[in-house]
Amino acid sequence: MAGLYGPGLPPVDRTTVMRQCATIAHRGPDSEGVFVDRDFAFGMRRLSIIDLNGSEQPIFSADGRHAIVFNGEIYNYRRLRDELAALGHCFGTRGDAEVILAAWRQWGAAAWNRLDGMFAVALWDRETRQLTLARDHVGIKPLYYMWQGGRLAFGSELKAVLSVDGLTFDPDPRAVHDYFSFGHVRGPRSIYSRVAVLPPGHILQLDAAGDPRTEAFWRARYESVGVRTEDAWVDEFRDTWISTVRSQMLAADVDVGAFLSGGVDSSAVVAAMARQSDRPIKTFTIGFAERAYDESGYAEAVARHLGCEHRTHRVDPQMAWAVLPELQRAYDEPFADPSAVPTWYLSRLAAQEVKVALSGDGGDELFFGYKRHLTERRIGALPPALRRGMRSFAELPPLPWAAGRAVMQRWQKTARSAALPNGAARFFAKTQITAPALRRRLFAGTPLEGRDREDSIVELVDEYYPNPDAISSDGLEQFAMADLELNLPSAMLTKVDRASMAHSLEVRVPMLSQAIVALALRMPAEIKLRNGVGKFPVRAAVAPWLPANFLDRRKQGFQIPLGRWFRDDFEAYARELWRDSGVAQSGLLNATTVDALFDEHRAGRRDHGRLLYALCIFCLWWLERPGR
């Protein structure tokens, strides 16, 4: 999806929007179309999942006044279509795009909360000459926009905005700092100073009379409910889960498979699918040669138990760095989550057999499944004086033996966050990929020097959550809300969307359906995180469907062995990129410090694997950025 609107400016050149659409990553024979209306134009390059031959976009209302393009899927579109038909609407397609258009014409802004799905939508009113953009509740689908020189360029991928001639794209220093702090740029910023991301659950409107206006149509909020038993919560999750997975399986006219890592959430997805299908579910996983990082055996055990058609593909260091340039191009801006590498190969593997795959993403954020949630609960329960005293541990020098250094780094990261005043502040501290002291070295003598003061975390909280108590009086719920609203759309969902779309694969996330999100926001923290175990209701609901004792093992996560790889041949590749990309000469980073970090890592004095991977990706982006 892409478009351009210049209210009152000369007519839009059709080839400009065609070029925008051509940049979108879908590969294959799927359709694309462009509509031009004087100073406005938009178009779509469609990945056909529903109504394969009958829902080419743009789609127009019967009276020709309104037009729509949209990226995503609406899982409850059949029920909505029946409801709208009873109200007098007529439909010429069997797809979901026309249903969105009719819902918006019928209910206006109230339509967005009726849609259960993932979406980035553009609606055009030819009579009022008003453009409306909308993004789904939790940000599964991206939507970028740029307002410059009286023109609004927008697209479901950043490259669709970057392809418009005559616009200026300057790296945003704040976004660069975000990137080396968290491994990604946090919305609503992008890596470019004048390009923004429409926040999840928001709409943007622009007409001929003024500037773009944004407003929220939905916000995540915890809700208090009456006392309920533990079993009642588990039963409600199980029933809602079965219904949700069924809905997402049925809303497709193509084969539907699943990502299967062997963890709780992906196993819950596949188990629910298997209970509702008369055919074996096609499942896919990625493994590693290093046993400490390899979960493929667990995935294969689940697949055997559920009778799936399962495929495993293993990734090694050579495969990782070979794909990095192509991977980075798919993300359009630097993105330093190393699990993007196995996600890329997983998407490629699945796309060979299916067009849609279900994934377990979102369960950790909603039901407190990360280790950081347990850590937050334990830290939050400590007396303030003890938490403040932990800060001195964070200042200790590295241990003299290699085996303990990585463990000590993790403990020091926790200790640095302990003295902070609330769960939101501890979220920002805990999700950093680099320590403030390291960033002070990295940015010394650059335009970013001075951004890592002692009160920088407090400033972040003031920016995003000026009143954490308005979220909840519980520090864990404050922490988890930031995880849901910031990390999930900017990191996890970005990772999966770009990797899958690059292979013309649609990934659906049943954990982020409206029904499951609403249930999680009603559920008390002590039910989600019970006796030190996260995602308790998910585990309890699906345990009978899985191998005995399968869910008792420690959470592992989709990781790659960065520390080891950067002490082998991968390091030479990264050093070459640093030297030859031009970043070393850009003045954005302290070159002497970066050289020293490579040496410290190779010597085993510190584990800088995450930073060096982030540097590698940044160099690849720098080589291909606009205006270089």
C-alpha cells in the first residue's frame, strides 16, 4: 500500500505512485493497481489470500465516492459483511477490503474497533477530498508517512515513502541514539527525521484545509474485574483461544501453516490448529548447530505428537552473514535484533509450501512470559533502600575469568535498573542492548555526546509515560504495558512482518486478536505470573494437548550465538563493513572506541556481541540510505 497527497498542488504523476507500489516487497504474480484523482493518488501491490481473483485494489464504493486500499487481513469480515448486508449494503466481492469500506461508511470512526485483524488502511473521499489512514490496534502492520512541502507520502513499507522524488531524508540523531540503545528505532520515530510511524490504534486525517491530524481510536488499558478462580481464567483462555485460532485458520482461501519453535506459544498455536483440522498441519522451524541455542528437537517432538507435516532448517554463521545485506534492505532502516536472521530463513522455508503461517508472537508481552517480567516482580518487591544499594554492584569491574563475564554483565544490567522509581523506568533500562557507560564511550566527541546522563531514563519515562500510576499502581503492570505498547510493535512485530513479507508470506498472530488482548488486559497479574512462572493460563490451558511435562523446561527464546560468532570469521566481516561503509568517517560514532570494542570482544574481556551486530547492520543501512 502506498500513496501521495498534495492538497492544492499540481496533479500527482501516476508513475510516482506506481514506483512507490513497485518497491513493496511482495514477490510473485499478485496484482497491483493505482488510482489517481488530481492531487491525490494511491495504489496497492496485493498478496492475495482471500477472494484470490475478485478483490483487486483499489476498491470503490457503489456510488464511486469512496475508495480503499489496505494491507493486512480482517478475520471477522464474513460476520461483518452479513451485518452490513442486513443494513442495506451490497457487495461485489467476497473479500475483506470491501467490508472495511462499507463498515467505515456505515459507522465512521467506530468501525475500527469492530475489525478483528491486522491492517494498515487508506481511505479516500472524492467529494470532501479527505484522506484517512488507520493502523490496527497493536501495530501488527506498519504504516509510515511523511509530511513535507505540502505533500503527504505514505506507505506500508518505508521504502514506498523513500521512493518519492523531491523529498529530503536526513538521519535523525535521536533515532540513531534509540537504535544503539535498544537495537531498533522506537515509534513514532523512524530513522529519518521527517518520516514518522503512525502509532498503533491511531488514525490520521488530511484534507485540503490543513495539516495532518492524528488521534487514537483505541488504547490498551488494564481493567479490574471481580474475584474469579484460577480455573475460571484458564477455562476462559482455552475457549477464547480455540475460537481465535479457528477464526484465523478459516479466513483464507489458501493453505495455512504455522511457525513452530517448540516454545509455549507456538506449541499452543499448533495444538489448537491440530484440534480443528482434518489434515496434518504444516509446521516449520529453524535450528542451530550449537546445542545451547537449538530448540528444533523440541519443535520436532511437538510436531510428532500432533501429527504435523514438519520441516526443519539449520542456520550457520556463513548463512547468517551471507543474508545480512538482503535482510537489511527488507527492513529499510537499521534493525539489530539478531533473531531476524533465523526469522528470515524460517519465512523463506514456510513460503515454499504455504502462503499463510500462524505464529505465537505476543504471548510473552500479554501474559508476562519473559524473564524480565519475573525479574521486575522480584525487584519491585524489594525495599527501596536495598534496591538503591544494588546500584554499586553495577559499577564493579569485569570478572577476571571469561566464564563469568557474560553472567555478570546481565546481573549488572538488572542492578542498574533496580533503583529506578517505577516499572516504566525499569522497562527502559532493562530493554537496552548497551549500558549507558558504553554509549558514553561510543558517542564521545560526536553530536550524540551527552545524551546518556544519569537522568536520561527518567526523561524517557516523562516522554512516553508521564504518569506511570495512570497505567497501574503495580510496577509489573507498568513494565508490561510498555513492553506491549513499545517493544512489541517496534521490535517483535517489525521483525516478523518484514521478514515474512519479503518472501510473500503472511504471518498471523492469534495472541494479538482483539479477544485475547481484551482477556489479557482483564486478567490479574498474579494469574499471568504465578509462583515464578509466566504465562500460567496459557500453559495450563494447552498442557493436556502436548507431550507430558513438555512445558516444564526453561524458556529459551529465538536467539543466535552472537558472542561466539563475533570471535570467529563473522568478526572479520563486521570489521570490513565498519572500515569500508563510511560510518567510521561519518562522525556519528567514536571510531577509536569502536576499534577498541572489537579488540575487547575478541580478547574475551567483554561480550559486545549485541553492539557489534548492531554496528554491522547500521553499516549496511548506511551504504544504501537515500542521498548517500
